[in-house]
Amino acid sequence: MKRNATKRLKMALLMAIASMATANAQAPVDGVRVINETDTVWHFGYEGLQLYSRPVHRIDIAYPSTDLEGNPVELSGYVAIPADLYSGEQPIDGIILYNRYTQLGYNDIPTRGYALGEDLAIANPLRPNYIVVASDFYGFGLTEGLGQYYCYGTANGQASIDCLLAARKLLDARGISQGRFLVNTGYSSGGYDAIATQKVRDMYYKDEISFDKTIVGGFPFDLRDAFSEYVNRKDDSTMNVIASIVILDSYNRNAGLDIDIPSLLNEPVGSHFEEWFHSGQYSTQQLIDVFKGLTLAEVVKDTLYRSDSQLSKKLKNAMKKVALENDWEPDTLQNYFVFNVLKDNVVPVSSCRCFADFLANYYYEDLGDSSPLFDKSIIPEKTHLQTNFVVNAESHILGGGAVYVLNLISMLAALPVLYYDGELNTHYSDLVKDFSVMQIIKKLEKMGIDVKAIIRERLNGEGGEGGGGLFELIAKLNNILEPFNLTAVEVVQMAEDSGLSLQEIAELYAYLTEESEARPTSAPQELKQKHPLPGTPDYYLFFMENWLKEKTKELKN
């Protein structure tokens, strides 16, 4: 009896200790509350095809933030830790701050267990050892039904930053490492919010937060340009129709435009607007199924997409007021990877180009440096702005989304390998420092490969002689590229997107087509000649640069 009593006492003590531990785990940490903890499994695959899986411990949190007016509000989000990291079996490399893409259903958010993007980044064969932090964003989770800040300035950026700060407090309180790296990510509208997050960080949190890389794709940086593209494609993808309505709804609510949206919509959409877009009962995919086959012109009255309408002007003016470029001084020590498929049927690649140009122009105009850190390059570590707009695809979701995730996975896995003790791996650095098209050609020539002969053969035909200026080459390229749904101009643009300037293209052409070993130079002062000699690199540069200036003027007008 005495032994049983002692045993019961020990059990009671153990239960009391366990209860105290649970209470401590659930207790608020400097304003951060744990709502729920659960063990789940994330999968790598698509539409039910599960290739790999990984157990994850998810901690749902409530954390302090602010609304658009600066009023305090409590938002929800999660801290998701792969089980092998949570148990200490594997080291933690860092944190992914994940900004989710377009959602309309209240159940399709991080704290409701919806994961499509962050799960692919973690539960893949490379098994990156990162903790994932994600906000539900305003209008979802604890603020369900209050309306979302869809592509609206820095609102979701602030929510994301606050979620990260809250996650850090929680991890510190539990003695869990945060690792070496911090990566800011997002695709589509999530890419917009990731850039908004970067802006908020640059402007207000430089001393607290530093992203090792912001990895974004398919996002409408210039929302006015993207929205114009949406409404001009009156017969294009279903997602354009839905995105146009969600953007209009967001700006109507948050900018106080006082627009009666149902009156702008044709039936049956007008009478179902509240149910389909405000009830939270419908997922984005369900609405895609509902709207399938309907064009924008069939759904929305033309006052929305007529550029001369008062509604269109009012909407674009509201977009201009909260544009991400406004009052942003980018931190030139931050690193970006920016991706967009070349012919994206939802978010035009021009919008991502606008962002790359914004960074480059900021550096040129405001810092006056002739060698900007924000110079486009497809090669990592050659610049602080890595770009990839060369994937010749149209699908925003299947094409763009899939390739973006693959890029994200590879970068997450590569970061711990490329860096140690905070410095770039010198072996890798040596491999890429001379990596350029011209350097590759020179190295091939040293190996005994006559690159010039191969190029002349392709230009002139088998055994052909002479001829073939740069513009003749472009004409030939158009015929060659036609089966690939590309033009020579698009190829030149792809080269420009990858960091190869028009001058470099002309110099490459001149080098590869010259007959002698003596290569004409292309110094900037020579470009000022009124009439460069035909056949020289300066001849082509002169006309290409003037053509580019004329095109720039046309676009501005």
C-alpha cells in the first residue's frame, strides 16, 4: 500500500510538472500568444501526387500588429518547424519568411493548415533545414471577415515583419535556434507582399532584420501597369478576371473610392458578388472553376477597362498613392532574386522588369555610382540583383509557379554551402567571377574550338562567304526562332534581362564575325561620331542606341 501511495504521489508530481510546462509553453511571450500546436505532414507533389513528405511541428500564434490607420490589431500566423529540426536531429540553417499568394477562402490560410508553396520548399528531396514563418494577413484568421489588403501598399508587408518578430520571440523563449540565414519569399501577390516586406524592413527595421535574399516571382510591382494589362486582355485567362475584381474590391475598400462594384458586374456575377468574394466560403480554385470560360468583357462592364473612364482614372490614382516605389530608399546591401516567365498570362513580365529598373535607377540617380550593386545578372553573386525572365512559358501558375519553387528550393539548399562564417565560399567565388558569355567563348577558343568559324558557318550557310550584318542576322534569327514562338527582339530582351547589355551583344557579334584577330574597340567617345564606319561595332552600336532612345521616347509619350 505504501509503495502504491508513493507511486501515485510521483505520478501526481510528474503530472503537475507537465501541466506547468504546458502552461509555460502556452503563456504569452511579450505579447505573442500560442493559439494551437499540432504535428502535421507536408508533401512535395501536385494534385494528389505525393513524391516526398516531411513531418512538421506547427505552432499557430497570435501577435501584435497594426491596421492601415496604425491602430493596434492582433493578427494570426504560424511558426512551422520540420520535425527533425524540432527534435534536434538536424541543425537549423535559417528561417523562411513566406508570403502567401492570392486566397479568398477563409480556410485557405496558413493557420488553417493550407500549405502550397512553403510545403514544396521544405518537403523535397533536398530537405532544406529551415523554419517557416507565415502570416495569415489582415482579413483572415483572427481578423476574418474584415476585408483584406490585397496588393495594397505595404500593409501586408508590416503584417509579415511583425509575424517574423513575434516568431523570433517565441523561438528565443523556447531555446530554439534561428539558424544563420533569413530568406524573404513570395510568388504572385505573395511576391508583391514580399517586396512590400522588404520595403518596410529597409525603411524601419534595418537594425533588427537583414534578409540574406529576397526571392520573388510573378508579382505586380507596378500595379497600374499590371492592372492595365489585365483589363486590356479582355479575352485572356480566368485568373485575370478574378484578380481584376479582387484588386478593384481591395482599393475600393481601403482607399475609400465609394464604388458600387456589383453595378459594374454583369449577371450572374453582380448578384453573387458578396457571396463569391466576401463570404469566405469559396476558395480561389472554386472561383476559377465558376468563372472558367468567361472573359473580362463578359463579366465586367466597360467602364472598368476604358482608360478614359472616371472609374479607371480614380482607381489608378489610388494605386499611384500607395505604389511600393514611393518614398522607398532601398538598402543596397540586400540581395534579390527576381523571376517571371517571359509570356506570363496573368502578371506581365514588364512589371518585374519595372522593379529591376527601379533598383538600378535608384542606385544610378541617388548614389551616383557607375558600377551599381543593383545591376541585373542571371548569375548569383555577380550582383545584388539576380534576374531570370528567360523561361519561354505563358502559364502563371503551372509554368511560372513551378519554376519559381524549383529556384527557391535550389537557393535554400545552396545558401549553407555557398557561405561559411558569413563569407562567400572562395572556391565558388573563383568559379563565377569570370563567368560571362565572352569569357566562355575565349575559354572555348583556348581549348581549340574555333567558335568564330562555327558562327560564320551558321550565319552564311555551309561554306558561305562574307555578308551578314547584325540586322541581317536578326532577320535570319526570326525565321529560326519562329517554331519556338520567339522573335529576335525577344531574344535580345532576354539577354538584356539576364544582364547582357546591348553594347555587350554588339561587341560579341563584332568579335565573332570579324575576319582578323585585331578587334576594333568601342570606347564611349567613339559612339559620339556622327557617322561610324559601316561594318564596325560602333556602326551597330550607334544605330542600336539611337533606336533604343527613340523607343524610350515613344514609351514615355
